[in-house]
Amino acid sequence: MLSRRKFLKVSVTGAAIAGAGGLSACVSAVRGGKTSKVLALYQDTPNRGRRCAGCTYFRQPNGCEIVAGEISPNGWCRFHEARAA
């Protein structure tokens, strides 16, 4: 018979392991090289005036140090970091 205490303990432990696994996958994707456009929340349009061409990670003509694939200079992603003036 499974007690409520045992059930809750197993459920919480399982949820913690699943959450840690998902988080580590995101972190390792960013640290290990390039991450997908989906994980980066990449879009081909600027966000509040911020765009890839003004980002530290953008590489001419259409590349990025963090996001995989072809990047538009007018695009934006959640890793945007404005270049120092």
C-alpha cells in the first residue's frame, strides 16, 4: 500500500529531477555552442527598437555567436545584449 507521504515524496522528487533536466538542457545548449532559434525566442523583426545588428553577439553579414542558423540584422532574440557605445 502506498501512503500519502510516500506518494508526495516520490512526486516532488520526480518533478525536481524533470525540471533540473530541462534547465540543464537549455543551459548546456547556450554554453556548448549555438542554441536553436526556438529556444532563443528568435524573431525576424526588432523588439522595442532592439535588433541583432546592434547586439554584441551579431556577426556580419548574418550570423550570431549564440543562435544557430542565418540571422537577420533586423531580428531579435532573448539573448540580445546591446553593444557598448
